[in-house]
Amino acid sequence: MSAEILKLSDYRINDGVDSEIDLATAVDVAIRDLREILMCWGSDTARQRVEECESTLQRAYSGFVGVQTVSQ
């Protein structure tokens, strides 16, 4: 029996910087990214994942804060 190991980055969708992402999805993606980062710590791939993770969380947080401000 054999299994093919797939990395999450193989299926990553390039969502534009301007697109919105909800906070729960951003946290889920960040957790997965952090697992991948730990497996390749110190590499260029890890650095790229950190930058993507930070960007995703910043966009989601900004969207969340904006919604909270409008609803108050």
C-alpha cells in the first residue's frame, strides 16, 4: 500500500490582496500554515508561508474590526 502526501500549499488559491476572508477561515488557514512552516523551518518556503500567513491574518482582522465598528 502506498500513499501520496500532499502539502496544503499544493492547493493554495491565490486570493487577491483586496479580497475579504472571514476571521475563522483565516485562523484555520494560519494554523495549517504554521504546521507547514514548522516542517521546513529556516527555508525560503517557511519565510514565504510566514509572510502569507501574516497577510491573511491582517486582512481578516481588518475586516473583522471594520464590521465590529460599523455594527456598534
